[in-house]
Amino acid sequence: MKKPTDYVLAPCESRGGCSMAAIGSMRPIRPVPAAAVLTLLAVAASADRGPVPLNDYQRLGQRFTMAQAFTMVSVTVPSWSDNEGGLTLTLWDSPERKTKLAQQAFTGIVDNAQVTLRLPKALPAGAYYWEISDRTGETRIGLYADALAAESDDCVYLDGTPDRTRRFVCGMTPTAFPYTDTQQMVAALGSDAPEAVRIEAARQLAAMGGPEAIPALATLLADEQRSHLARFALEAMPDPAASATLRDALPKLGGELLVGVVNSLGERRDPEAVGALGILAQGAEQQVAAAAAVALGKIGTLAAADALDKALAKTPADARSPVYEGALDCAQRLLAQGEREWAAALYDRLRGPELPAAVRAAALRGAIVARQAGGLPLLLEQLRGEDPEALSVALWVAQHQLPGADATQALAGELPKLPAERQLLVTRALCNRGDAAALPAVLALAGKGEKSVRLAALSGLAQFPADSVTATLVETLADPDGEAANAAQTVLENLPGKNVDAAVTALLGNADGQRSEVQKAARLRALELVGARLMTGAVPLVLEAARNGDPEISLGALKVLENLAGPAEVPALLELLAGAATPEAADDCSYFDGVQDRRRRFSFNTSPPSALPPFSHTGKTEATPLNDYTRLGQRFTVTQAFDALSVTLPSWSDAEGGLTLTLWDSPQRTKQLARQSFADVPDNEWVKLQLPEAQPAGAYYWEISDRTGQTRIGLWTNTLGVEREAAEAAVSATCARAADPEGCAEKLLGLLPQAAPALKQAVLRLLHGLGGTRAFDTLLAATRDDNGDVRATAVRLLGEWKTADAAPDLLQLAKTSADPADRLLCLRSYLRLAGNKDVPADQRLFICRKAAALVQRDEEKKLLLGMLGGLESPAALPVATQFLDDAATKEEAAIAILSVAEKLAPGPDAAQALAPLQKAATSTANPDLAKRAEALLAKLKAPAQ
């Protein structure tokens, strides 16, 4: 048997009543239905709760008492078998069942479902009785009952017999309105009941009260404690007698009570109150006069306007703000009623130079709008004037509140008469109108004129139908002014319509239109538009462009194909990849811990910059952290003497790190020419090494090393070979989208037998991206290739494999390769697998243990220690501890031990870190590191002591 969710008693007063804030505002509020809050009659669930199956009785019932009207009865029905049963729920006047009030049959009741009987109408407060009967199906179905602390008449009935010690789990939903007649509402409002009760009565009177309530409410208007509640009810009553009652109270009240009644008359928009309010608006009582002026504005009749005009004349200047507010409100209401001349006159009354700027601005807007086309001269006057606020108002009205071709033509005609800065603003306003009548003027400005105005016109063409502006925009793509061409391209990127696609396709297909740099730039923009608009239908033309002899066009096309090409284009892309220009092996390239990578080059500069010849790269820049290496270097050749060297250093944490920059004669580091250490290097900062003396033209080598701090810091790396890299990226992205990656791999493998080394390396990288057994086997086979660059690429890719499958082969190669450089590269790739988070931790530890027996150079030892520091295993500590005795590696070993120990500190293996951590603390020469180690030691020892 399953136990139903225990219910929590809900407060009966949660009836959707008004807040005091709402009533205090004295605005009529639409009555809000009560929240569907279940007022439960059950006591809190306890261990004494038990089931009462209906199967054991004919009928089960519950007497209950409601303190307010209610609309629904809900009962929780548990069942005790897989089948679903049914029953009938009936509401009676009493356990004697004299009058049936509501009844409903329920079938297919799932376990612990709640059945709800909705009443035909709300029932008033009082005592009632519900009952379930007429069980259907074979299910054991019934109710839950809770024990009562004391006997009660509101109790369980079993086949008509009361059990005064128990009560069934059930609930009732109170009605939105607790009172059933006006007399109850008025009595509650005038009583000494709590404020919440009186608010509820006022809310119900506002929604349901009739004329019979008005006399009683009138007597409460002079009651300081209840006046606001009475006014709240009167405000919402549609009966004219409510307004009369409020008007009659005006001469009888004063102070805040009078202000409240004045506010209520304003909310009711009572035109018969204008006379009395006009007198009050000119009175000496400032608070009352202010309320009267605002109320007159809400009434918004011609008589109210006249009263406000008189109040303006008699009110002191420092007290006119409410009168301005009322007058502006009144003018707006007159305008809405069609009284344009009167509205315009009242707005003009508020445009005097002595009035506050905000009032003048609002009045100016109204004065123009009220006159419609007749307001154009006033609008144009502001466009020529010197008042910036008036100019802003005029531009707003021109864009949003003065429709029609006449207004558009007037604005367009004014353009040539305005200075450039005003032309810019009016052009934007014309475009935002989206009126076809403005198009000739905007097209003219888009073709020629002051630059800022022309750019605004070009951008504004996005507001007009595509067919009307496409030709101008496409033509502008070939404009010598690059900014204008950019603006046109931006609009075309988002302009809808097949005609736009057709125009862009035509421009792209015009291969003859490439004789000048401007025409070539237009084709490049067309290519970018094909990509931005996802024009897959233009892919054949893009492929043709990729075969273009111009490198920029080819590169632009390949970038588009990266996003748009599909499986059908893979053969053509492979052809482009095979035919892409192969960069010659670059001696001027990057070095990673002394190992050359001839495909990459770090970002740097010399002084003077002209000493360094330009080099071709993909534009794809990647970050290479020094944390993964001991030293990063770059061989370079200068064509003239230079006296300084600058390197950009990105970092990847909030902390700032440091390093040393050294200039050598060659990668063999035979002669040091200059050296400088830098501390606390900010992210993406240039560090500059000033040479003691200028060095002549020739080949050199710089290197960064000796990283300090915990920051991940390094260099920006560019890949050499523009077209091949772009073609490779296009093939990679297209194969990644293909439904048949094995088919792509098959096509790639077909290129390998006759491929030159550079192409073979590209194919290996693509196979690595696809993954799979064939790709892995091919990479493994390539580690035995005759070409050293191919071997190096294969080894590096195996070290980046997502699983440890390559580990045994890399380890074997690190032991047996004939070439020492290959052995070193295999060992480093093998070690990198230990830093791959996708590889299980036990395998990463195994790799580190095997590598520890092979590492010889300090660089690889430090790389090994970096990988060990990333592990969370006590078995990593002995491997790292052995390097504390070597002066070249003791600092990295201490860092690795501390890193592992910090991960172990909360767990059961923390004790195994004590001895290694103690040795690290005494071995390191870094005081900060020693302090951290000692603090962790104290923490680990504390529980044991």
C-alpha cells in the first residue's frame, strides 16, 4: 500500500484579496479570481494515518465546516491493486442527507489520485457533508483517515455512523468572494475587523456592489480609517450615483480626505465634477489644488481644458507642475476625442519659453501631431533650429507619429537644405518611416553625398522592399569606398528574397569582373554573402571560384565551402586539397623544447618591423601554453639590422605569470646575444627585449623559458600554408557533417599512395579527426614513413588520440626508433596521453611510470612531472619524489607532489602524502611553495594528533 503525499494546511484567508498598495493607489482594479488554494480539513499527517477501504463499507463520509464560501470539494483516493477503480462523490447539506447539493461519478481512478467535485455555484459558509459510494471495479479503493487529538463533530462517517476520533484527508477550495450579499460586504467594511477583512470587503464591493451599497459607503468617506476603502469601492461602480456621492462629499471634507475624493473623481472621469474641481484647482490649499489639476486632466473635456487654462494663469510659477501635468493629459484626451484644434491650442499654451524643457518638449510633440499635415511647417522649423531637445522631438514625430506621403516628401525636400550632421539624422528618420515615397531620396543619398549620410542611407535601405534596393546594394559592393561596400554587404546579408540570391550569384559568376582590385573585392564580398546567406545553390560557383588562380579568391571560396559543402562535394574538395600550393619546408619555424615544427610559426616582431619579411599563414591563430613545455622558440631571418625583439604573451587565468626571453645565434643555442626576465606579464601583453647592440641581417633564434607563477602563459601560433590549410579545413568540416564518415575515410585513404609529404600530413590530420580503426592503423603505419615530417605528424597525432590505444606502440617506438629525434618525439607524444582527461586515470598513471624509466632530458622530465601533478592517486607520489634529488627538476617535482597531495587531502589516502610532502617542503628553494607544503602538512597531521 502506497502512502499519499502529506498535505500542509493552507490559510483560509488566501482569497486573492487586494494589497494595501493597490488600494492606496485608488485606481479601479479588475477583480482577481482567488488562487486555487486548497483549504484542507485534515489534520497534519501523522503515524496514526491509516487506510479505510470502501470495499469494507457501502459509503464513507465526512462532515466539515467552512468559515467562508467555497466552490470545490477534493478527496484523495488511494487504491491497493494494479487495476483502476471508480466511485461517486456526493455533497449533502448534512450527514442526515436531506438535500443533495452536487454529485459526480469518477472512473479509472489511479492510485492516490485526487477527485474533485466542482459545485454548480458557490455555497456559503456553514456545515456540510460529503460522501463516497458506488464503488466500481475489483480494485480495493478507499480513503485515508487521520486520528484527531480530541473528539469532533467534523469527523468520519462509516456507513452513516460517526467516528468522532478520525478525519478523512480532503480539502475545499474557497470562492473568490467570501460574501454572498451587499449587506455582508458593507457590514464587514464598516466593522472593526482586521484590515485584511475590510480590504476583502472593499474589493468585493468594487466588483459586485450595487446602488444599495452607496449610502453606506458615503458615510464612510469622512472616516479617516475607512475612507480609502470606501472610495476604492465607489471608483469601480458604474452607477452614476457613485460619482454624485463623491461630488457631494467635496464641500464636507478637507485635507487628505478631500484629496482622496478629488483623485477618485479624476479616476472616474466625471465631467460633472469639472466646475467644483476648477475652483479647487485655483484654491490656496496647494495639495488639493494639485490633485484637482491632475483630476481635470484625466477628465479631459473642453470644460476641463478651460478650467486648466484658468488655473495656469492663477497658480504661482513654483507650484505649476501638477497643472502642466493635467494640461498635457487633457490635451492628449482631447486629441483622442477628435478635438484637434482645441488640443493644438492647449499644447501651444504649454510651449512658452519660460516653461520647463520637459513640458515644452511634450507640448511640441502634441502640437505637431494634433495638426497632422498642418504640423509639417512646425516640424521642419525644428529640424532647422538650434534647440537639441526640439530636434529630438521632431525626429521622433517624423519617424513614428506623422504618417503619409506628404510628410515623407516634405522631409525629403528638406534634406538638401540641411547641414551634413542634420542630413544624417533626417536620413535615418526617413528610412525608419519605411515609406515608399522616401525611396528615391534615400537611393540618391546612397549613391553619392557626404560619407556619413551615404552610409546611413545604405544601412537604411534595409527598411525598404528587397526588390527596390537590391540592384543598388549589389552595385555598391564594387564601390571603391570600402566602408560603403561594407554597409551594403551588411544589408544584403539579412535582406530576404530569392532575387537577392540571384543578384549575388550573378556577381559571383562574373569571373571576368575581376580585373581590378575593386572588382576582386566585390567578388570576395559576394563569396562572403553566399556563406552568410547559406546559399547552398551557389556551391558549384563557389567551387569554380576555389579553382581560381587568384589566392585571395581561392581562399575566400574555401572558407565558404567549409560551411556549405555537402558529401557530394567531397571529391572536388579533395582535388582542391591535393592541388593546393605546397609550402616549402620552412626553416624559419617554431621549436617545442628544442624539437622543430616546420608547419608553425609564433607571433613576434622586430624593431624596425621592416627587418622581418612577411610570411604566408592561414590567419588561424592558436594558443600554445608554455606550461606544456619547458621552452618555446622561433628561428627567424631578418633582411636588415635590428635592435629589439617583441613577443605577444597570452595568459589563461586571472593571476599574472612571468618568463625569460632570450636571443640566440641559432636553435643550437651556441651563443647568447641578449636575455631579459619579465614578471607579472598581463594577458596579451607584448614583452620587448632590447638588444645591447644592433645585430646584422641573418638568421637568429629566440626562446622563452623559466615560467614563474601558476598562470597558464604561452605564445600565439600561426599555421603556415594558406590554401592547403583552408582546403583541409573545408574537407574536415564537410566530412564531419557527412552521414557516412567511413566513406570519407575511404576517399582520403585513396590519396595517400601518390601523395607528397605535405599532402600526406594533411590526410593524416583529417583521418585523425574522423577517428576509427582504419584511421588509427594508418597513423601507426605512417610512423614508419621515409619522410621525417610525415613521421613527426603521425607521432604527434597518435599522442592526441582520444584513447590510450596508441600508448603501447608509442612506447615501443620511443624505445626502438633508429632516429634519436623520432625516439624523443614518440616519448613526448606518449607522455601527452597522460594529460588526456579522456584516458582513465589508472592508464595515465601507468604511462607515467613507464615514461619515468625513459626520460633523459630535463625537458621531458619536467613534462612528466606536469602530467603527474594532474593525477589524483597516491601511487603518483613515489614517481615524482625521485626527481626531488635532481637540482634541474626539484621545483617541478615539488609542485607535482603538492598538487597530488592537495587532491588527496580530503580522502582516506591523505596519509600517504606526508613523507613526499615533507621532502618537497625541505627540497624546494621557492619560499611560497614551501609555505604551501608546510600548511598542507599541518592540516594532514592535525586529525592524527
